[in-house]
Amino acid sequence: MDRDSSMKRRLAAILAADIAGYSRLMGADEAATVRDLKEHQAVVLPLIGRYGGRIIDTAGDGILAEFPSVIGATECAVEIQTVMATRNERVPEARRMLFRIGINLGDVIHDESRIYGDGINVAARLEGIAEPGGICISRQVFDQVGRTLKANFQALGPRTLKNIAHPVDVFAISSASAAGVSAPNPVELAQEIRFCTAPDGVQIAYSTIGQGPPLMKTGHWLTHLEFDLESPIWRHLYRELARDYTLVRYDTRGNGLSDRTADDMSFGALVADLEVVVDAAGLGRFALLGISQGTLIAVEYVRRHPERVSHLILYGGMAVGRNKRARTAAEQEGEEAMRTLMRLGWGNENPAFRQLFTSQFIPDGTKEQADWFNELQRISASGEMAVRLGLATADLDLTPALPDIRVPTLVMHARGDARVPFEAGRRLAAGIPGARFVPLQGRNHLFLENEPAFAQFLEQTRAFLAS
């Protein structure tokens, strides 16, 4: 009786997807297939959240998600196929990954983390009969989207599906139709991703986006060039900056699309990565933006190359690493506990682990934003590399170098920053001759789209770069 009371029923749209011929691709080249799948997932999975869905499972090549709206589920499926058609254009036909997608509307049983029921089984069977690159939907879905979504629906009639008691009336959206449908809210700005080589041979991924005067953003802990452009944690910042500037970003070594392992994870190596990206991007003189850990890299770069930087913008930063700050024994023990958790539980679905990070980086974030941050952990770096990257700056103290910074500098910091204390930002600004210091409202270390700090940041940045 108690067990039944914890299980609830609801009506949900279920999307099930997998890669057609995935076993064949794995047999031909296992390492390349896993790599390609992860890169595709980094682009495709964020679309589910954008359309109001929730990811239930991503085992192997499969995706299982639920949506409160069948229109949202179908529009999401259409955009997935549209995005994948574009990504496959330059891929040899034998190596293309083509999703098959099934969507059903049905009654499901759910607890806190899983859902169950025939509604899911039907979606999985519809996925199995979809054409590669195509979408199959049940009659219940078609009745709600047939007149709303401009697509070429083909009636396949009643189909007998494995382990489903009654025939299911099926409609298909062909691969050609899906690729041609205009889904709402498309990505507004396309980025170009390239690679360059650091002095020790590590491959660094960098991208350019937007147009206007060059603005270089330093790399830092926990980034992914593709995923960040869709993430509610970063996309608003990058899209706004790209409206006015040619924004250059990169993933640090051990992160994102750069080499995921590296022997040298020292601070000197991180600064060298910035140096090679600047040269590879062909930048002459440019504005430099450092956020969080990236402020340390930015300060050191300006110290070495003052003639290259026209303006320096530092947000949420510090001159002194975490281990060097005067802290209590309890805080030091908490930091060690955090590193242990990172090594053991990085990117898993344990809500307690996720909350430990979100409470520091985005304490005022929504559940959706917290879920995105959790996914960013999983795809950006391994737990071991995340720890090593954090330790690269933990023992630094660049305070003696601050008086040498002689370029126009703007320092901003959220008053209630839960990750890097406000005092650290104040001291950073005080140490740089002539630096302007602007306190921002809020508690989030990474400011979110709808909070005052974001609007303040943009206003201050645009005015400063125009000066």
C-alpha cells in the first residue's frame, strides 16, 4: 500500500531515439564511433531541455525523454533531425549517424527518478520502425500536431508492434520532410571550431562567433564549445557578446573539445594555451575577458604581453588561488571533500552531489539550469581532469604582479558570490592601477539570463569597450 502511494500517474509525451546501424558503426571503428556519438550528444541533448523536456535515460546510443507537451516533443524531434542532417553533410555516408525517433502520448507511472508504462513501450517500438533520419508518431500525437506543425505526414496505417497488445495507428515524418521543417527558436549564430597545437603537443579547440572588434575570452574550468552555446548557463552571454564583437573562445586542455588528457596541467601550460589560440586566431590587438579561474590566466597574459591587449575585463575573479586564501580548517576540509567527490562521483545523477556544486555556482538557478550544469560536468571533463585543472591555480598568488598591469581594466563581481568571495574581487581591482570596480547584484557565480547582474554586466562591458 505504501509502495503504491509513492507511484503516481500522469499523461506525458514520450520521445525515444537511437542511432540506426550503431552496432555496424561500432564494429567498424569503436573508438571513432564513441567519440562521434559524444560530440553529437553534446549538441542534441540540450535541445530536449529547450523544448521543455526531461531526459530519462541516455544509455548507449539511445535517448529516452518525456515532455509535458506533444507539440514540444515533436518540434524537438524535428530540430534534432534538422541539426543532424546538417552535421552529417560532410561525413562519409558509411560513417553517418542517423537517429530514428518515435513519439507517443500515453499514461505513465512515475516516481522521483524513473517512469514506467506502455506509453514508453509504444514510443520505443515506433522508434524501431522509423526510417533512419525519420520520425514515427502515434495517432494520439498526430491528432494534436497534424494541423500545428508544417510537415509532410505520411499515414502508415495500423501496425502490430512487438509486445504491444493492440495495433497502433502510425504516422511518419520522412527524413526529407524533417530536414526541411523550420523549427522555432533556431540557433541564431553559427560558430566556427578549429584546432591549434600547444607547445607540448596538446590539441586545443577554439571557436569564433559574431562580428565586430575582437574579444578574446580566456579558458577556464568546465567548458564545452558546442554545449555551452546551447546551455542556459552560458548561451545568453555568448549570443549577446557576439552581436557586437568577434568573440573567440577555447576549451582549456582536459576540457570540452580539446584533448581530454594532458601530462602538464600547470598554470604555465594554461597561459601557453591562451598564447597559441591568440596566434592561431590571427588576433593583433584585442580586448581580453577573464571569468572566474580565467581571470588569473588573463592577468598573467597581460603581464607578459601588454602590447597585445587594448582592454581587460575581469568578472568573478581573484588574484589569489583557493589554497592561498586565508581560510578556516573547516573550509579547507570542505575543499578536500569536494575534490574527493569530484573524483568519485563526477557527472552522476546523485542529486546531493549536484546540489553541492549548484549551491556554489548558481544558488539561485532553476531545476532546469541545475540539470544543465550537471550535464556540463559529465561531458566537459573527467573527474580526475576536473580536479587537476582546479589545482592548477589553487596555490597561485598573483598579487605582486597586479601593479604591472597597465592596460585599461574593468573588474566586476557579484556581491553575494557563493563561489569566489566578493572581497577577492575587490582586492583584485584594488591591486591594478586605475582599474574600475563595479559590484553587481546577485549571488550566482555564473550570472543567469534573467537576473539583474547579467544586464549590468552587458551595460558596463559595452560602455567600457566603447571608451
